[in-house]
Amino acid sequence: MDQDITPELAKSFGTKVTKGVIVAAVVPGSPAEKGGLKRWDIIESLNGKQIENVNMLSLFLPAMGPGSPTTIEVIRDGKPVTVKLTIGSLPR
């Protein structure tokens, strides 16, 4: 399960980022994996909108809908990275 970044977690990840969501897992074969999202990435923004916590992310993603192209700004290994992917649909 993804979780909010905290000051303690930010320190352990070697970043000063205090808002965002830590990616705890990426499902093999998922749009996230195909787009290049990795475990332990810290999601900072989604299509230019700051993501402050898990609740905000869980509201934005479903509203976008399957097939929507998405740009995600993450912190990976202390450095900013841009990930581009297409939103998928949940399996039934």
C-alpha cells in the first residue's frame, strides 16, 4: 500500500521532499510498470498538480479514467524524474 511521505521517511530516502506519496509496490505488467514507475518512487505531482498525500492521489487517478495519458513527477534516488504512462483499468 502506498503511503504519505513524512519528514522521517524523507530523511531515510535522502530527500527534503515533505509532501507526496511513496510507491510501495508496482504490479508486474501494469501500466505503472510499463510507464517506468518504480517501487520507492515518491510521487510529487500528477499532470502538474501537486500530490500531497495518498487521499489526494486516490481522488485524482479514478477521475482521469482509463486510457488517459499522464505525466507523473517523482523523486527517485533523491533526483527528480518524469514518468509518462497511460492510466489503465482495474481488473474485474
